[in-house]
Amino acid sequence: MKRISLAVALMVFGAGGATQAQPGTMAMDDPSTPPLVSAEVTSLLDVGADPEVAPAADAFCPLENAQAMTTRFCNATPLLFPAGGPASTYPSDVVVSGLEGVVTDVQLVLRNVSHNNTSQLAMRLEPPNGQVIGILGSGFDTETPPVPAVTNATLTFADSAQIYAVADYDGGNLAWTAPTGTNVYLPRAFAPPALPAPAPTTTVRQMLSSLEGTNGNGTWRLWASQNVASEPQPSGSVAGGWCLDVTTAPASNSCYYTATRVGSINAGDITQQGRITRSGRPSLCTHAKPSAALENANAVRYDRHDFPAISSQPVCLTVTADFTGCTGNQMQLTLYKTYSSATPNTGYLADSGFSTIGTMAFSTRLNANQGFTAVVSEVDFNTGCPMYSLRFETNTCQLPPAGDVIFRNGFQGLGIGTTAD
């Protein structure tokens, strides 16, 4: 097993039989009832863990700075989506200048949006430092009526929002949180499709908070595209263009937490007894999955990464996994409150609900002072993975969103090319 701790940063600024699939596809199992199990559970930070010390943020650490200032910068050129592929202006640029201090908050505003299926839209924001943030778009789109649509709406994306702009399928009734009207949405790109070239291909960050402490001056780029769909192809426009609301101050809080891990699963690595069922229900901070079923008891190899508590207050943790280096082998990522390789369906915290050979993301609520364990495992024994990477993100100064009906049954029934074993 090759497991590397790359980096962890609580950013302080100012004061100093293998299952094969095509690229980007996902797989899930038929849900099953978890068996009765009884085994001793390994606590966090036990022998074999690789803990790291991250300073816990003070509860509710608001920026109390009378010198904070928010400035709006816009590009009024309409973005047109007549067919599948890039918008009429690609990328669309906003030049920011004259800002003093460092960035403390960013919000992105799409003006006068009309579109007859917003689940097909995909957008990424590229700030001057080149760090790409997922704004909108996922593999959870749909072509099955009724589809989400908007008319003359203002769509704002901010980390302080309470809902995600993604589609949800709930027991045969489509309950959309993809944009369907003027509202404020959390920026996220779950299981994102690749954007057309020359868009950046780097794995996206999931939070605008990741821009805390940076210099906001320079060219910001919005890469906006529409998924290619079967006929009739949806269409629409962002008729009023888009704006950035950039807040700056002399110094920023140490609110944004991020940690990365890379590793590989190789011959001779240790095994766990079975894997959890890919239920098709991704975990979300707003809708936790209380338990996980054990799909089978077949041994599979795994990597384990342990984390101490991130914050002294509850937070919403977003996890992004990149399995594109796994040479076409399906991989699973599961988070645990406590982990036992003998009973990997106990101590469960969260998972994506599916496996993939591409990228995937999900989120989960962490209680105050709660640590966790991340486990990467094979779907089928002896398939392995030469290289994977994980990124964990949260804003330690912000409570988890209250949310609405988000994901619930995930992408089941949405017709996005998922497969079951």
C-alpha cells in the first residue's frame, strides 16, 4: 500500500472480476438489508493511523472588520446555449481591479437566466490564481419530464446558501433543487462531466471559501457549457451576463480548511471483509444516511486515512475523489465515525452512493469536535488502483446548511448511464 499525506491547511491569512466502465460512468448495487454483525470497532487515531494536528477554529468566528468592502464586477454580454457544448462566449471574462486587501468572500450572480432544462448546465469559475471552483453541473442531469426550467431568474451562488443546485429524485416524484427560480444556491459540482476544451481539466474545488486570503485583482473566467442531450436538445440563455461580488478586507479569517490525500491500492495491501452497498443515494449535509448495508463479505483491499477534529462547531464537510488514475477500475470512498475492517458497515458516516472510475463528490455534517476516517476500497478484489487523490473542504466559521429535499434517492431513475452489479 502506498499512502501519502500531501497537505493539510487551515488557511491563516493576514496575521502571518472487475467491474469495468467507460470514463466518467458510475455504478451502484441493488440495496440489500445489512446483516447482523458483531465485532470490536477500531476507534479513530488507533495504531496504524496517520493523524495530523489541525487547529480547531473558534466557534462562529465572524469577520469583524469595519474596513470590509464588497465591490461588484460584471460582464453584461449574454451567454447563449443554442445547442450542446460551450456557451456563445467561452470563456466569459470579468476583469477585477482596484481592490485593496485580501478576499474574504465571493459570490457569483447569473442575471436574467431562462433555460428549459437547467440540469444540463455546467459551469466552472477560474479566478486569477487559476484555482478552479465548481459552480454548477453534475452527472445527475435528466431528460425525463418534468425537467427543471427557469424564466428570467437571478441565480446567486454563495457558500452561505442553504440549498444545492442539483437534481433530486424522490420515490418517483421529481423534486428539483436544480435552479428553478430566483434563489441563492451552494456552488458544487458533484460527479461533474468534463467541460469542452480549452477549459481547465484540474479537479475542482467545491467552495468559494477556498479563495479566502487571495488577491482578487486580475481576470476571472466563467466556463459555461451545456451537456449534449438527446433530441430535443434543451436551450437557453443568461441574457443579463454575470457578476462577481468580491468582498475584501485588510485581513481574512482562518475559516477555510482543506486537506488532501493521495494513495494507491496494490498487491499485498491489507483487506477488509466486504464492502458497503452502492445504494445510489449520495450523502449530503442536509440529508444524512444513518446506516449502510453490507453488499457482501468478500475481501477487498483498502486504504485508510484518519483525521482529527476539524472544528469546535458543527460544519459541512465536502469530499471530492479523483479516481481517473485507477486505469478503469471502480473504486469506493466511505467516511466513518469509527472504522473496523472486519465489519465495514459499522461506524458509518457518509458515502457517495456509487463507485466510479472518474471523479465524484459528496458532503456530510460533522458534529463539533468530531474526527473521521476515510476509506478507499476496491469494488472487486485484485483490481487495484495505481493512483487516486482525495480533497476535503469546509468553512469552519459557517454552520451546515439547513437544506431542503436534496438527493434523497440520488440518481436512481434519472437515466444518466449508471449500472448495477
